[in-house]
Amino acid sequence: MASKSSKHGDGVAAFESSTKQLEAIIKVLEDESTSLEKSLESFEQGINLTRSIQKSLSEAEQKVQMLLQGEQDPVFKDFEEQE
């Protein structure tokens, strides 16, 4: 079983990796020589990464809120996605 600190490290690494991938996708999309097909593929990947990043940020925000409220052993619940 993984410890809490290794889970935290994995989450941070995944977040950083996702943001770097998203930055690379943005560069591809900004390149005028990129084909329409490649642009659409990159756009779809970017949307999926953005959703993943947003989920990570929401979880981090929830943890911060719980820590500020002084809960000793927080229980994390999924936020319902607002559209």
C-alpha cells in the first residue's frame, strides 16, 4: 500500500506532467502550419488534459478548505461537476 506522501508526490508529478503536455499542445495549436486533422486531435487531447487538471485543482482546493476548517482527518468527496 502506498503511503500518503508518495500518493501526494504522484499527484503533483501527474499535475506537472499534464500542464507541460497542455503547454506543448497549445504550441501545436498556435502553429499555423498544423493540419486541421492534427489541430482537432490536439484540441481533443487538450480538453481531456484541462478536465484532468481542473479535477486536480478542485481536489487540492477541497483539501485546503478542510485543513483551514481544522478537520483532523478529512474525508474527501467528489464535487459534482457544474455545467
